Amino acid sequence: MDESHREALSLDFDSKLKLGFHGTKVTSDAGLFGRIGKHLRRWFHAITKYRKHRECVTIISAVVLLTGAVVKKKAKASYGKDIGVSNNLSLTYTPADIEQGLICYLDFDVTFEDIVYDLSGNELNGTVKGALSSEGIIGRGLSFDGYDDYVEIQDVSVTGFENSIGNLSEGTISLWFRLDSFPDAYSAYPVFYFGDDQVNSLTYSDHSSMILEIGHSVTHNRRIYFTISKNKSVYYCFNSIEDLELHRWYHFVNVVDKEDYVHGTQEAYLNGQTMLYHFNYGNMRHPYFFDEVPSKDVCWIGRGFFRYETDLSYLHGQVDEIRIYDRPLNQLEVKRLYDQRYLFGQSYHCHDSDINGDRLVNLKDFALFANNWFTDNLEADINYDGVVDFLDLSILSSNWCYSCTNYE
């Protein structure tokens, strides 16, 4: 287990979560044991909803006790003392603080009168223009039809975006998206757009924007592009190396750190891992962010101006969990954001846990998992974090309890 995972499992004895088992129910007091709390509630929900047999209870109990044993062993090694682990489990946990530095956070779980409220408290709320609520990667998301659906993020302060996201010279943007089709030739699907609210049809000379888009001027382009333009000229642009797939959720994160190196540095992540990407303009040692966009008129989700076309382009797909930070996240924090899918999400994919590929999640997969436990064989690395550990076991158990059989 590498140092990032050791840090993620660090213990804090001042804040505790106590889990009490009473038949098939689980109760929790204050706090959060982030890596297993949500799964425990989901497992017991599966039991009560689907009347799963006692084997499921047995495996759940084994996971809980094994998790407790792992944490107990680490606590003793780190602090020189034991913590109690029994059927009344008392564990402590300190997660990476992924709430610190949030400037805007839209989770899309609830819309009220077509308003998606900014959970960061900065009132950068989104107005929904036609997009429909749908199942997201975590809770609810928004679905865009590719014709006229979008969300407009608004800053109602006197100065507008000038003193909020438009002022960010460094920070992080994180979001989930899924494609329902690919863009046509010489077009693109904008996922996130910030900049001019129109393009001058005569000169094009004043167009400035920052855009995250799928597809880019080449026929059948299926890659991610992050581009910043100033007065028509492209100053900064990179794209993913690998093509995207339809109907699959992707987690994209772009991090800009101006404290690192002379002019700063930039890193992009896809699904919790460093993304393979290529620079078309600029480089990672001289990154650009929101503050480099001269025009700070609008901030849109699902619509934007592609290149310098006067017609707007629209996304055909889904978006969920948009976060903007005023600080650069580290690799551990990016991984923590990605792991939210497994800890809190509703989109648990059976194929992730079907280790032997027989289209069934059953005890054979548990046997293969046991053979991979804490080895260099990553066949059972269900969450793709580079180690086979108890989080993979919790995901495997969760999918098994939800009867992943003959899945699509």
C-alpha cells in the first residue's frame, strides 16, 4: 500500500463513528467512517429489500470484522495502542478534506423551480434551461438533449464573476460527464464553458473563453479538449490521448498550481488517474485558468461556442457533481473525489466486481479476490486504485448483495 493510501487511512481518536448491529439493521451516531459507512447502510438495505439469504449477512459481518482488524492493526502500529473491535464496532477515520476551498459546488440532486443551488455557500447557483433530472453518478444528475438544454451558473453580486471564479489564477475544476452520442464532424459537445456570451460574426476578433469540450474539428473525434482562447487566439489547449466511450461515466479534473515551478504547473486526471494528454498550445509549466479569460460574461454547462462559430453548440449526454476550488487539489484528494462514486453513488457497475468474467458476481469472485489480497496481482483491483484492499472487498460485497447476475 503506497503512502497516499496510508494517509487516507490515518486515524483520529477525537472523532468516532459507532456502528451497532441489531438483527438486520444498522444504526450510526455522530461522525463518518468514510470507507465503509455508506456501504454498510447499502448492504443492510439490500437485505431488507431483497430478502437476501443468511450468506449475505455472513459476508457482511466478515467484511466489517476484517475492516476492523485492518484498522485496529494500523492503529496499534501508528499509536502503540489497541482500539476495540467487536460486534459493536468503534472506529475512527480522518478523510482528505475535499470541502476546503470550494468556490462552487453543484450536485444536481435537487432542483427547486429550475434552480440548482450552490452547496459551497457562495450562491453561484445554476438556472436549468430544459435539462432534465436523471440518475447521476452520485444521486441525481442532469441530462442534456443536444439541441437546446443547458444550465447557466450566475453570480448575482455587483461585480459578477470578476471576484469569484473569474478571479482564479489557480485552483481545481472537477466534474463527471457521460456521452449519449458523439459529435458530428467539425463540431463539439461543450461540457463546461466560461467567457463571451456571443461571437462577433464580422471580425471574430473579440472572442475569449475557457471550454471543456468533447470532439474538436476532426471527423469522429472522441477525445476531451480543454481550451483557453483570448481575443480569438488560442493560448492554451490540451486533449486526451485515448478515445471516450458512449454511455460511460467519466470523472475529469484539471488542477492548476501557480506556486509550483516558476510559472506554475498543471495536471489533468481522468477517472482518478493522471490522464494521458497532448498539448496543442501552451505547456504544463505555464498554465492558464479562469483569470486569463478577459471576457467573464457567462458560465454555462452543456452549451458553448465551439471555436469561433457564431452558432451555439450543445451537449448530448449527462453531467453530475461539478466542483470548483480556489486551491490546487493533490493526487490523494482527486482520488478521494473519484472514490465518491463507490462510497456514496447509486451507479455500481456489476462488471467491476465480476472478476472472473462469467457475468455473475458470486462466491467464485470472492475466491479470486482472496487469492489477490495484498499481492501484486491487480486482477481484483475493482476500483482501479493500484492496490487490492478492503475497499475493493466492500464494493464486491455490495454488488453481490444487489444480485448482479446476467447484467448488461
